[in-house]
Amino acid sequence: MCVNYKPTPKSMITALTGADTSATPDWPEETWQDYAAPAVRAGLDGEPELIVATYGMMPRRKLQAGLQISTMNARAETIAEKRSYAGPWHQAQTCLLPMQWFYEPNYESGRAQRWAIGMADDPALGHRHGRRPAFLRGRPVACLGRG
């Protein structure tokens, strides 16, 4: 996954997910590691629940002093084995990161250019972590990520 993206604004999240946004704090217009970002997960009643969480598997403030690791990208080949990802992966702990687009470098010109990648026919998409198909309001959700 990318390390930077534009989260879906609150005004669109309820329509897309059914999650209530009235009591959630605001988040920045762009998200980087350790920034506040919206995530939709299944609540205790099974309905979509919106939370504002820290983006990334392990916040930098929780790392041991001197430890330099990044948990921003997981490889499909090793996600079930790596210590940072294996537990949540095997327990199928999933969430949907509502976003309008994510940013990736494009090197076609010979130099890195920042490109926004999103859905051509829809202003919002989601990035899913986990194994199970993503469904919101009983309908499959267009997601990026390993299924």
C-alpha cells in the first residue's frame, strides 16, 4: 500500500458506509504515517463503525528507542509470517480505509513524479486489510488490497 493518501471527507463517509460520523474528531486532508485517519470496522453489533485511528500498524511513538522499522507496506508473500502483521492477518482483523485516492511515484519521465491514483467513475474507494471480502450495507465494496 501507499504511504500517503487523501481520506474521504466526513460528508461522504456516511453515504458510502452507513457509519455515523457525528461524534468523530476531524482528520487532516492528507494522511501520512502516524496521522489521524478514518477507518471503518465492524462494530459489536456487526454494523459499520467509524473510528479515527493512527495510520500505520505500529505508531512510531510505540517503537523501542533506536528501532527503525516501517510497517507501512506489507508484502502479500510474507504478510502471514512477519511479526508485525501475522497476528491481525490470521485473526482476520479487517478495516476499510475510506479514501479518495492514494499517491504513488511515477518514474516514466526518469524522475519521480507524484501521481494520485483513484477510481475514474467514483470519487471514493477503500483500501482493505485482511482476508475477508469487504461488504458494507450488504453490498460488496470496491477495494484495493489482498482478498
